Amino acid sequence: MAHGYGVRSGQLEQAKEEIDQALTISRSVGDVFSQSFSLTFAVLFKNWEGLYDAALPLLSEGVMIAREHHLLVPLIYGCFRYGITLTGKGAYDEALATMEEGLALAEKAGDVFTRLRLLNSLGWLYFELGDLERALDFNSRSAEGARERRDPEITANAYRP
């Protein structure tokens, strides 16, 4: 499965190809874990371009597969990406429900990395809604956890308005 190295290194075309390849291979061999996870990675590019409507079917399929096959990691990560996409689209109620589900699952599973990302994303959502007190609370909790983990990316995101 593609690990997103191209995304991190700025080689976006290579990353797109790797994610497409991972999705094709996982579908052909019936690897539902990798298929679900690849679908949630494929939306990165669409979200960056503001193509939220094009991203939603991929996320819907990825989350559906994770639910059907009881795949915890792809489901948690899918809730995170789905929530971001829904927030970008302005579907705030659905985004809130999706991210709250992901946060509850991440906390229960001990997935600190995605939990911190979800806290930050909930901060963004509340910022969009004009609830600055809640936005600050979620971002502060994300930043505190990121500092404890010494995670510069999540720390930077939590401090970004």
C-alpha cells in the first residue's frame, strides 16, 4: 500500500500514482483493509483542490468498507478525512457527527495521533461556525497533546487559525 511518501516529499504526481496503484491492487486481491485506507488517502488531492463533492463518494465507500468489515484503523482515519471534507463543503452537522464518532473511536482504541488530528479538525469546524471558545478549546487540547508527543506538524496545525 502507498504510504504517502510522495505527499510528504512534494512529489505529488508520484503520490497520486502510488495511491491509485494501491487502490487497484487492493481491489483486485480483495484486500479490504488497504482498499478502505487507500480510498481515504485518494481524497487528499481532491480536498486540496477544493473538489469536496468529488471526494465524498470515495470517502463514503472507504468508510462503508471499514464498517462492513469491522476495520478499526481505516474507520477512525476515514472519519477524520470525511469530517475534514464535510467541513470544507460546509456540511457542518454531518461533519460534527462524523468527527465525534472518529474521536470516540480513537480515544477508545488509544489512537493518539488521529485523536489529536480530530481535535484540531473540530477546532477548525467550530471556528467556521463562529464558536471561538470551543474552537480554542479543541485546538488547545490538540496542541497540548502534540507538544507532549513532540509532533511539529500537529502542533503547527493547532496554532493555525
